[in-house]
Amino acid sequence: MKHVLSSDQYTRESLEEVFALADKVRTHQEEYKNKLEDKIIAIMFYEPSTRTRLSFETAALKLGAKIITTENAGEFSSAAKGETIQDTVNVISGYADALVIRHKSVTSAIDAASVEKMPILNAGAGKGEHPTQALLDLYTIKRKRGKIDGAKVAILGDLLYGRTIHSLIKLLSLYDNIEIYGLSKDVFALPQEYIDMLKSRGIEYKKCNSFDELPKDLDVIYHTRIQAERFEGDFGKEEFIINKKVLDTFSSNTILMHPLPRVIEISTDVDDDPRACYFEQAHNGLYVRMALLLQVLDRA
């Protein structure tokens, strides 16, 4: 049984398999439109979502599958009555062939997979990981650069609670000659465990305090919003805002990414800049998630 639980489960080889399948699905959609016609995909989101939920639903439908879904499972499922994730999975396994789950608990996807009744796809687990987002992020970088090796990447914003960041740097660390720079308020700094992970894989993490300290020949700037739903109190607004003036200090080959939704951290005045690819990035998620559904259901 296959699951998608964490970026930790991937190797370079398995990543290339996902990307090759995503490319094939993108260019030969007619060949895949009935691949999952006998399958039902359950999609349970205990936290809000636009792109992840809708792209998974669209991915399932484009492959011919049917879906059963709830967008506020914390309130409109038996979780409100105290049901455990494991019991929920045991029940849903009688209705569906795979489960896509987003939950506030860091261990939610692992807990769901522990039942071993059907494939589980982690669509975001608290402040922990968001592996399918990281897969589409890396896929976007490869499509834009042609390769991932040798990439200079800056991660910005909420590096403490930003689960997309956590998953992405794990995948990046599988490649050669990667440089990673971090720019955030100190209160949202990247946790030491991830810095140690990078070091163990031969990548020195470079903490920066201003845009001026970032290399101007960056390949990727990856910004994230402050995850206000993850903490209590007010830590103020984002200090590192990318507008046209800031973006123009970087190379014409630097690509600007964001997992979305954005708040104020990227100004709309860069939306038409060819380096801004966050909407393209979101659309790439459809093909990556189609590939993942095919893989976990053995229809690749």
C-alpha cells in the first residue's frame, strides 16, 4: 500500500518518477481520463483550503474518479463528537479507495495511515509538513530552470510554522550543490532541527537579516505568509515585502514563488512580471496530484 505522508519518503529517483508522470498526464490527458473510473476518493479537510482541496478534487475528476468530500470536517464530521482519526479512517475505508486529509495535528497523516486500510495523502498536517505542495513546488522549479541541481534558493516569511517550507527544503536537500538562504523575523526563524538536517546533508543554511544580504543571482525566491492561525498573540506584520522595486534588484532569471494565499508579503505590482510564477505554480499542482493519485492506486 502506498501513501504520501512526508517529504522524507522520497529519493531523487522517486521524485523523477512523479515528475515524469506529471508531464505525461499534462501532455496526454485523454489517455488518463478514465484511469480511475472505478475509484472513489474521499477528501476530508479539517482546516481551510482553496488550491489543495480543489486541485485534488479536480485531479480525481479528470482521472474519472468520483469524490466524497467535506471542507470543514472539524465541525461537520464526527470529529466534533470526539471521534479519532483512526476510527474515521476505519469507517471511510468502507466507502472510498483513498483518503486525502488535511488536519491541524502534525501527526494526522501518520495516524491515518497507521490503520493500513487505504492509501493516505497528506494535504497538510499542522505546522509539520505539506508534502504534495513541496512536490509541486519542486516540479515548478524544474520546469522553470530545467534542472534542480545547483539551485540558489531563498526562503522568506514564516519559516517556523510554514509547513510548505519544511517539506520543500527536505526535497531540495536531495540534490547537488544546493544553497539555501533564509530571511525572516527572528520570531519566525527556521527551527534548528531543519538547519541540522540540511547540515547533515552537506548544505549550509545561511540566515539573512535583509534583502541586501541575499545573493542577487538567486534562482528562486520562495515567500510565505505569516501563519497567524498557528499562534496566539500579535507578532506584527511581515517586514520583508517584495514589490517591483525589490524584485528588480535580483536577476532577470530569478523566479518568485509563493504557495498562496498571500496577504501583503508580495505586492500585486509584480503579478505581471515574467519572474512571478505563483499562479503557474498553483496550476502545476493539478498534474502533480493527478500523478500521485495514479501512483497510490497503482494505475500509473
